[in-house]
Amino acid sequence: MNDWSEAEQRVERAHELFELGRWDDAENELRTALSLNPYQPEWHFNLGLTLDAAGRFENASAAFDDAFEHDPSNEQAMLMSAGALLRAGNAETALKRLACALDVDPELVDAWAYRVDAFAALGRHDEAEEAFYQGQQVDADHADLYASMAESLLDRGLNDKAVWCLREAARLDSSLPRIEARLASAYLQTGRHERARQLFIRELRRDPGDIDTLLDLGDLLFDMNRMVEAREKYNRVLELEPGNADAHASLGELYAQIGADDDAITEFDIVVRLDPSDGISARRLAANLLRRGLDTDLAKARRLIEHQLRLVRTDAESVDAESLDDLGCLLLDAGRPKDAVRILNLLTARSPENPLAWHRLAVAQFECGLVEKGFGSARQSLRLNPRSVPAMHNLAVAHIRSGQIARARYWIRQALAIDPDDQPARRLRGVLIAHAVKRVVLRGFSLCAGLCGIALGFIVRPTRRPAFRKSAIG
């Protein structure tokens, strides 16, 4: 058998493996075939499809580029390369590939839809809208154009317009992937939860095994406090894909919400083992372990916290503000206020207009004994949110500990004026009332003791005997 025949057989074998979902084996067959005959653009294209199906988008784009290099008239190769780059998060390079595709065929309407996606991903929404209208000039009834434009509108908060675009896309082509689910997500943004739920169910009737839709519906049911139904959707995902980390993480959140700490710990532990880079689940696991409080739990929680701290020390810039906030709260729960101060200082530097960040920094500083700095952070929190009752509560507590009762009374009055039912402020008011009563009683006792002392002094004072006077007689 010569090399050409062997190469063709390997390509045929790769096609069979692709149909079976054995991406790695299909890739090996195609690469062997290309090593024997590297000049077949169709084989490079097929390699790109295989890599794209395996989720290796950057490699897929390179394979599609090779296909275009061997056949510069194949605009589909550039289109597929751009799509792979978009899925890889490289929208800037995707635009270059789309320009090549449109140079070959300016009427390629799918390329205009991808341009809308690319510009939206880059936040260049005016250009996305322009690409949408240019695509409409090619084909005014192209469903993908409307679906792509909807994503740009959602990013800008134009939810009603996004709903209209998705409804048009569904009307033009009801077979678009997950179109009902995407419309449901848009309805969620407008607050129409029940309508969104109905659309997710409709999508699942069409494709009962769609894992993304099952997860989205589970999250919606969780938000609607329909916990039993939400758990059923997450468990259905795990029946289809036992190693799905998102489903385990969602179940962990659900169990934590209903107070099933042991189950929550089990689920978060699975997530951390499946995906060690999932910092959110690691922090949730540590928090639940601290709450349960067994000796082994505390040791494991400390290890998880130390790992999170090392990540911040290694590259603080790569840690987002939400993660810093979570870690700061976790450190406070773990009784490590000094570490919490360092993390929350980073958070306030990153988000100086966040009143909650300043409030949490104040708590950590007060717990470390940094009273003056705590006062400063609490006041900054109040400047940003003058109606922050927790910040007023903390200021009152700090003033009580400093013996500044009049100032503490002022902040308690301010907090109760905003929220008369705030229990911590009411308890503090009770403490001050008890303190005032104690002072009055002590002053009363002191005054009584003084008066009694004076009276007793008169009663028991020694009587002076009169001086002896001699009689005048004799």
C-alpha cells in the first residue's frame, strides 16, 4: 500500500471516529494522514472540525487557517476559524479572519453575524449594530443576525429590544441552537421569571438532554425558591454527566441555602477535586467546614484558606474584586482579622466606591484593635452610603468600647431612625439604657452613702464635757 492510499484510509477511519465522538483518536488519524499528504485542504478542514468539537478552539483555528492557506477560495475555512477564535475569547483576531472571508465573498451573511458577535465581545456595540445592518442588506431574514444582535443588546441592558430580536430569530428559524433557552434568558433580564421557566421547559421538550438548559432552568428554579424542582434538574444533569462540576457546585449552593451543611460540604468537595482552580467552590467549602467545626474540618479549612491567600500573594491583579470580598469575609469567619485587613485593603483600593467593602474593612480593623483606622473606614462607608445601618452599629460598638457613650448613643439613634426594627441597634440601645440605669443607681447609692455618713456623724459625734468651774463660795 502506498502512502497516498494509507492516508485516504486514515481519513476514512477518522470520519468514523468523529461520528463516535472519539476526538483524540480522530485527530491522531488525521494528523498521520496529513504527515503522508499535507496538501489536502479538506483534511486540514476536517482536523479543524475535530479539534473544535473537542473544545480545543485555538488549535482548531490554526487547522482552519491551514485549510485556507491550501485553498484561498475557501471562505468557509476563514469563517470557521473566526468562530473558533470567538469561542476561545479572541475576538480581535477573529475580526481579521472575518475580513479575509468577506474579501472572498462579501455576500457571506454568516460572516456579518460573526462580526456582530466579535464587536459585542469587545464592547464595541455601535460597530456591532452597524455590522447588523450591513448583514441585513445581504439577507434581511437571516435568523443568526437577530440572535447575534440580541447578545449585544443584552450587554447594554436593552432587554426589551433583545427579547424582540430573539423572538424574530425564533420566528425565522425555530431550529436555531437553544433559541428558546436564549429567549428565556432574555426574559429573565426583564424580570419575567415564569415566562422564562416556560421557555426553558419548551426547549427541554425539544432536547431533553441539553445540559446547559437543564442547568439554566435549575438556577431559575433556585432563584424562585422551588428547591425540590431545582435539585431534580441538577441531579438530571449528573445522571447525564456525572463529572459536571457546575451541577455539583449548584447543588452545593442549594444545600447550603436549606441548611444541609453535610451535603453542601460533600458537593463542594467534589467540585474542588474535579476543578482545583474553582476558587468560589473552594471558599464555599472552607466556609461550610468552619461552620460545622469538627477538628478535621478546621484543618482542611485552614489549608483551603492558605491556598487562596497564596494565590493573592502570587498574583493579586488576577484576582477579581468579588473573590477578594469572599476571601475577606471568610478570613473574618475564621478569626483571622489581620489577614482580612490585608485582603480588604486590596479590595477597597480596587473598588474605592464600594461602601460594603469599607464596612467590612472597618470590622476587620476593629477586631485587630486598629480603632482609629476602623473609625476612618466606617465613616468612609457612611459617606458612600449614608443609610448604612451596619456601619452605624459598628461605630456605636466602637464608641462604647472606647467609653464614648454620648457618641455611641448618637449613632444608635441614627440607626433606629432609619430602621426602627433593626435588632442589633435595639440591643445596643438596651445596653446603653442598662448602663445609664446602673450609673443612676450607683450615683444614688453614692449620694445616700454620703448623706448617711453625714447624719451618722452627727449622731455618734462625742459630747464635750463642760469645763469644771470652781464655786464662788469658799
